[in-house]
Amino acid sequence: MIKGIFFVARLVIAWLLALFFILVVMGHSGPFRNIQPLPEIIAFAVLVLVVTGAFSHLRRVRLIAGHVNLDTLGNRQRRQIELPFEAGEAFDMLDATIRELPYTEEVESARDSLQVRSKMRRPNPYGRAVLGWLNPFSWLGSRRNQIFATVTPGDGIGSVMLVCEPESGAWTDWFRVDDGSNLVNAEAISRALARRVTERRRREQQAAAQTATDKELAQARLNLLYAQVEPHFLYNTLASAQYLTRSEPAQADRMLGHLIQYLRHSLPSAEETLSTLGEELERARAYLEILKIRMGARLELKIEVPDALRAITLPPMMLQTLVENAIKHGLEPKPGGGTVWILGRRDGDSVAITVVDDGQGFGAAGGGTGIGLKNVRERLQLVYGPRASLAVVANVPEGVAATLTVPAQQAAPGATESRS
């Protein structure tokens, strides 16, 4: 209360001194000597308007801020706001917030210098002004406010310095009030920034939760693949082995050996989510060797992968999916069969693994549903994000080439042995 009285007294004293000076000048001026005491009456009316306006300002500030002190009563408001984003993101958030304020007329933003300037029309909180130009608080300076904000870069944060003030010199603060309009602007910007930060955090949490859910779904699909291990392939292989035990025991023994190798590399591991290129090659080789015994001369296999790439990490079953697609949709339907190539090469920080066949290609009927390739793309996105990709193109002169591109990350020492 004392601070409020001091604030009103300061305004009254400033106007008293100004009016006293004006009355002294008018008293020594010839034209005004004959109209006494009109100047004194006008001065008294001005003081009454100043006092009532000051108390209205005092009451409005108390309603807005909940308390009154020299900071809240002032026409010029300053805020220091820390945003948990790098400077560029903090600036974009600040710029968007200021542009959305009501009564904004001009906004100038400079992203390189991280500064925003804005001009604001000052609203009349009590409706249309009855006194108009007779209101002494409207005699000095402009009826507009202005905002100046800068962002200072920090260690992972952007520090916002915000100034809300009248569009007039600081000396006018001795003679006029802003009806709490700059306090409203400062509080509105602070609240809006807090809301935007909360909204950003909520979206990030939702995205993280969605990513975790997607990973769980992808892992469930992978576990289902492990559980199934292509039942028809197993049935056909065991049936073929049973037949060969009577006619070609040596071939049956080879087939069962490859089946054991295939199953060993197809069992899920509880210790890690990523396999290695070497392990996936062994699985694919065992699968294709079994098919070579069943298909005979109709299937050829060529693997050209440098040994240095065998330790590169790779999500399990991805290479197997591409190999199975090459057989099912490319070579098995083709009367004369063909060849499957598995090629690997390193290109800077990436490794490309390509499965090529010279089968029927895209134009053949019964080319599959594409679910396997869709799952591969989804899992690549979940594991590597934009650093990995799957490209499927036509092979020349016939067939299909599917290329997995993944980051060249080495498996931890001993990881390969732990799965053997």
C-alpha cells in the first residue's frame, strides 16, 4: 500500500511542478492576466484527472499481478526467460509468440542477430475513452507500446531478454501511466513461451512413446519370424531329407547339416538386438545350400562380401528376407532357374549389401504382397533412422536387385562368438 501511495504521490508532484511552471509563465503573460482564476481551475481539474488515473492504474496492476510494487507499477517491464532449446529454436518460438499477440501492428525480426522488435497498439482497458484529448495522460508521447527481445545462445539453452515499454522517452514515465498494458504484454509472452515449451515436451514424449511402441511391435514381428522359421521350408526340407536317405544318403546328410546350421543362426538371442553381417551370411548360405540340393542345377549361388565387412552390425532376418524374396518371386517360378548373388561393399561410413537375382523380375505374376519389404523398411527406420535405406530396382537384363544400406558400425568384440 505504501509503495502504491508513493507511486501516486510521485505522479502528483511531477504534475504539480509542471503546472506551477505553466501558471507562473501564464501569470506573467499579458493575455492571461484578465482571465484569472481560470488557469488555476484548469490546473486543479488536471490534478484531479491525474490522481484518478493513477489510482485506476494502481488498481488494475493489483488485479493483473496480484500484488503491487515498483516493478509491477512501472510502465517498462523487463523479463529474463530461459528456454531449453538451442538459440535458433528459441528465436523461432519467441518470434512466433510475439506475432500472435493481439494489437500487434509491426514486427521486425532478424534471425542472424537473434533480435525481434514489435510495435503494439495500446488498448483502452475501460472501453472507448470519454475524455479523449482532455485526458492528461494522452498529452505526452505516443499511444503505442513496443517490444524488444533478444536471444542469447547458451549451452543447449536460449536465454531471452524481453523489454516491454511505451513508445516514448523514459522521462514521460513521470507524467503518465500505461494502465498496465506493458505488464500484460510481458506476462502474456512469458505464459505463451511456457505453454509452447510444455507443448513441445509433450509432443517429444508422445513421439518417444510411439517410437518405443513401434520398436516393441517390430521386435514382436521379429520374434514371430523366429518362431515361424518358415514352416513350409522346414516341412519341405525334412521331406526331401527323408526321401534322400533312401536314395542318396550323402545328400541327405549334407541337407540336414545345412538345416542345422540354418536353425542355429535363426534362434533369437536374448543378449542383443543386432546381429552381424557374417552371421546373416551364414544363415543365408545355409538356406540357399538346402535349396541347391532341392533345385539341383536350377540354382546357382555367388557370394562376394569382403571378410572385413563380416563384423558390421545388421538387424537379424533382413538379409534373409531379401534372399527368400529372390527365390520365391524370382527363381522358383522361372522354368530354368537362375543365380542369386550376395554382394557387399563399403562406401565411406556406410555399407551396402545387395541381393541380386536373374529371375522373372517385376513384371511376373504372383510377385508377392510386399509385406516383407515393408517390414524391412520400417525396421531400418526404427534402428537407424535416416542413416539407412532399402532400394529395390530391376536387374538388367532380367531379375531384381535389392540393396540394404546401413551405417558401418562394428559389433562389440566377442559378440559373434557368443551367438555361435
